[in-house]
Amino acid sequence: MKGKHKIVVKNNRLHYEFEIKRNITIIKGDSATGKTTLINMIRQFANLGNASGIEIECDAPCTVLEGNLWQMLLKNLSGNIIFIDEENQFIRQQEFAELVKASDNYFVIITRENLYNLPYSVEEIYGLYSSGKYQNTKQIYQEMYHISEKQTQSYIFA
């Protein structure tokens, strides 16, 4: 898989919109900024489809990789954008790094740690934080930004 991929994940309260350009993208952020919520929304859509109340717009299938069978699942995925949450210890393993390098998938890894065994670009590290909250049924506005000081482009989630 080559090129840029725009991803929109939304429901009636949240809207995540960002673009990935390389095979490994890292999303970082403090607690309660919506990192795990993004993963959960993708998982719900994969399990329930339109009945989940979640919409995903992307030119490639988006999936969540997790659990003890991650090797088997990863070996059978091709041309996907794979989201992985930091709770999965396998992201720190050398075997995972080798499978990523040999894969034609794109990976979006949500973590607060540096992953030294993976060859990702500093330009593909994003931060996620809440820039405003409203009560109950109101929208939560979130912003994604490049961690790299060279980048000034911001992505607004509304």
C-alpha cells in the first residue's frame, strides 16, 4: 500500500479526521484525550457495521489488531490500515517489528512510549488532546497535531 490515506471516524458526538502518509504512524496523548476511544470506535464499527452508529470513511479497510493471536491475524491481513492500542505488549517485541517491515499494511499505533524497534518517522508522530468539552450530548472538539517542531499543520476534530 502506498501513498496518503485520509481517515474519518465519527459518530453523533465525536469526529476524528486525519491523514497518514507512511506505513507507521504514532498517535500520542495524555490520559482522557480520546486515544482509546478512537480504537474502540473502529472496533465497534468492525463488529457491528452501520448498526454501531459509527461511520468510517477511508479508501482502505480499517481494522484493530489485538490479543494473543496477533501474529496469525497480521500474517493474513493485506492492504489494511491497522490500529493498535498501547495495552498490547506485542508492539514492543522484535517479532512484531519484523512483521511490520515485511507487511504491505499501514499501522497506526496509539502509545505514550517510544518504540525503538520500529522504523517510524518523526514526521508521522501526532499528538491528540481535547481542546474543549461540552456536556453530555454536545460535541467534544479534539485536535491532532504533529509532535515534530518542523510541522505546523493541525487537524481539527469537531
